[in-house]
Amino acid sequence: MPRRDTAVYNALLAAYTRRGLLNAAEKLFEEMPERNVVSWTSMVSGYTQNGMHVEAVETFLEMWEEAGVQPNELTVTSVLPACAAVGAMKLGRKVERYAKRKGHLGNVYVANAVVEMYAKCGNIRRAWKVFQRIGPRRDLCSWNTMIMAFAVHGFWREALALFHKLRMTGFRPDGITFVGVILACTHGGLVAEGKLLFNSMDADFHLTPRIEHYGCMVDLLGRAGRLKEAYSMICSMPVEPDAVIWGALLGACSFHGNIELAELAVNNLVFLEPQNTANLVILSNIYASSGNWDGVAQVWKLLKEKDHKKTAGYSFIESEGRMHKFLVGDKSHPRFEEVYRTLDSVTVLMKLARLENMEELESCLCHL
């Protein structure tokens, strides 16, 4: 083209990000002579949709703080899920205040994103306040987000109460709603009610249960110790069970010590995700708990053949509006020396506190 204006660049950016071609999008973004809020939003949205949450947050901050570009409603709804994914609640709160000043919270999509951000960051009280403020503008997504928030964090009574209120207001629940309420039953140990809800999907709402609903039911039955019933449900599924289904059964077997079904679950998991050696480690632990040391030896022999290596753990820490990633034994951070000095100081303080507590304990024991 003889002349590429910003609109043309933005159209190309949108096309690249929607197809997941982030490398091409990044290259094009760097070449742009001028960028507007649409350009920045395309990148933030593209990163978020492709699971690159840290990059989404960093790009948003570069846009907002360094380039001085004011986010619009779409930018806000794009960055809030990224904030939720990496636990950047301070930034999410700052974005919420900005959205409130600009009147963006009147948009139900923005408000729903704020609810989800607080919920995933663990601030259920704040999520509930935002949900209440949405009022009559709530759509099904609003209800589902809050029900799921309650369910995931163990507030099963509140989740089920909100489900019944949803029905009273005339909304028709969908598949996401039922994932939330069955999960709530799992946390509450309500097997009978969970089964009723699962059966009502088809009978009352003409919703065909999907694999995620079967996964919730296997988890519900497994946690309650009804492992044979959970396995029967897996066998009766109209679709092939995936790794999540077998993983739920394996987790239940680990808790209840069922070796036979654990072996069956692991055999399927080895086929479905051969690189995930964590499943074999769980089986080894089940063998060890039952005193089956031959089984433990066989598993570790298999792990050795697979060249089992533990994936390095890492943490995200939010500081002064920025996300910092730390690996185990990491020295790549520009302030790593300061970080380790602080950690050493904290370790010393913890040891001193432990000694003081031990002295208090010994003093108490002497007076018994």
C-alpha cells in the first residue's frame, strides 16, 4: 500500500491477535509510526486472550503510565482478566477507580470484569459489593461470575442461595451456572443435591451436560468417598473422559486410599498426558501410604526411565503497580541482591520468633 495510516495498522493488529499470531502483532506494533488507544487495546486484548497475562499487564501500564494514552471501556475489560490471572489486585483496584471516574462501570461488561477480578484475587467481599451495585443491569454473566466466586472459595451456601435467587428473577441458567452450583455442592458435601442439579440440566432446562459437568460430578462423588459410583459415571459418559476427569478420580483415590482405581486412573492419564509425571508421583504416594513398597519402587523406576525432572516453581509479586516474577534460586531480577538480603533478614527473624515461642512453650510445660 502506498500509504498506511493508523486505521490500517489497527486492522492488521486485530487480525493477528485474533489468530494468536502474537509475534507478528508485536513486530507490526513496533513498526507503527503512531499508536492510539485502539492499537494499545489490541495488544492488551491479544495478550490476555492468548494467556500471556504478564505481558498484557506490562503493555497496559506502558500505555497508561508511559505513553499517556487513556484506556477505554474495551481496554479495561481486556486488562482486568489479566490482573486476575496474576493476582495484581492493586492494579485492578486502580483500574476500577479509573473506570468509575470515567463512567465506564455503567457498562455491564466492565462491571462484570471488575467482579471477576476481585473474585479471582480472593476478595469476595469486594466482588459482592460491586455485584450488588450492578443492580437491575445484571446479565447472566454477572450472576454466573458471582455464583462461581462463592463456589470456588467455599461459600457454598451463598452460591446455592444466589442460584435460587437467579431463578426467582426469571433468568434461565446455562451450563456455566451449573458448573458453579455443582462445585458449590462439592464444597458442601451435598451429594444428593448435586445429583439432583445435574439431572435437572436435561430434565428441566434441556441442557446437555458437557465434560466439565461430568468432571464436577466425579469430583463431588470422589470427595464423598463414593469412588465406585464416580467410576461408573466415567464409564457412562457420552464423550471420552479427558485428563481432568481421570485426575479428579486419582485425587479422590489419593484421599481415600483406593489403589485399584488409582492404578486405573494413572494408566489412562499416562496415555492422555505422558509428559505429566506428577500423576505417577501421586500413585507412588498412594502405594507408600498403604505400605506397598514394591509398587513405590516400580513407579520410581518408571520415573527414572522417563527422566523425571521437577518443574521449577515461580511466584508473581505485585509491587508499586508492577509484576515481578521470581523463580527458585533466581538471580535474573535486577534487584536480586536486595531481595535475598531481605529474605535472609526475614529468615533470621522467623528463627528468633520460633525460639521465643519454644521458650514460651517450655515454660508452659514446666507449669503443668
